[in-house]
Amino acid sequence: MSVLAPDPGLIRVSTIAELERLGLPVPPSSYPLVWEPGDEVELRSRLELEARCAIINIVLACAFGMPGRDALAWLDDAGLTGQATPPELSFLAEGEGDLRSFALHTEALAALGWLLSVVRRLDPAAPGAENIASLLPNLPAGEGFRSWQARVLTAPRDPRDAAAALDLYYCLDWSYLRAEELHLALPGYIDSNAIGQRRWALEWAVLFHGPFHDDPAGWEEVDLST
């Protein structure tokens, strides 16, 4: 269910304060807001979020050695094959695609875990997936999708909090890239790749409704160019 989104100007003030606290470059005042006053916001359904977590988890398992046929069988048993993207299915079935790009999805997974409240905090300066393995389907033990759902009992976050997080990572994406371009010290142990992955997940999961928003994008259609 959608709710009124928070004031985007006030959220941006908080975002800029966080960037300054981290010692990162601040985007120009003309940097666009993510949404407009009066827009509504919602999260994708819990089932969609859980399914995307499970799919990324199985793709990561395949990237780190799980046989593709076993990964495809797990998805089929979970009823999730139809929700995997063509590049993901090609990777699982044929090993096609950029292995490194799939491996980077650990931080997208952390952001999705945060949206489902299984990750407590997304630290903009620290890895977010260090302890997430125990919160995802236990593939070596043969845990299936439904058993995992029953074990973890996810709780989607307030969409207004998710919107604020999206604004932060939208600006962090610019700030990290700018800091790397200028060879400035980063605030912690992650780089722009990790920040971009978190933004990807948030851009996909947080849905705005208003006169200037397009229909929700698919996972592979998320635009991170601006």
C-alpha cells in the first residue's frame, strides 16, 4: 500500500549532512531530487523482495561454485524460475555473462535484506553482507525457499524510511564516484561498486507514484546513469 512520501527537500538536507559526516564530496545544489512533494511511495511486495533475495542468493552460489543444474533445480522447486532475469538464467544454465558483475551482487543482496529487516543497518562505509549468509536460504543444507520464508519471517520496512535510504544512496553514488575520480580517501572499506549495487536494489524496490514517475522498472532495467 502506498503512503505519502516524506518531504524530499528535508530528506535531502539529512542526506547532505550524512555525506558531510562521512567526509565525502557533496553533489551540487542542482542535483535532482528523487521524488516530488505530494508523491506517494510504496515497496514492492514482501514476496517480490523475498523472491529477488533468493534468486540473487542462488546466482551468487553458482558464481562461487554451485553447479548450474543444481541452482536451476532449486529455482524450479521454489517456483521462482519465471522471476529470474534472462541474464541470470543464461548464467545458471550456460555459464554465460560477467562472473565479476554477478559476484558484486552481494551488496545488492545486503540492501534487499535491509528492506526486509533481516539486515539491521546499511553502513555507507562498511560491507553490508558479512553476516548475511545465515539469514538466507541454507543451500548446502538443502533448505528450500518456503522453509527459509518460514524460518526468517521477514518484515518489510516503512516505505518512507526506504525512500530516505534511496535518496542517501542516490547521492552517495555520485559522491563515491567523485571521490574516486579526485583520488580522495574513502570513509571506509567499500567503494563505488558496492554503493552502486545498494542503489540498484533500492531503485528497484522503492516505487513512487506521481506525475513524473514511469512504470516500475524490471531488475535489469534499473537506470543508474544519473
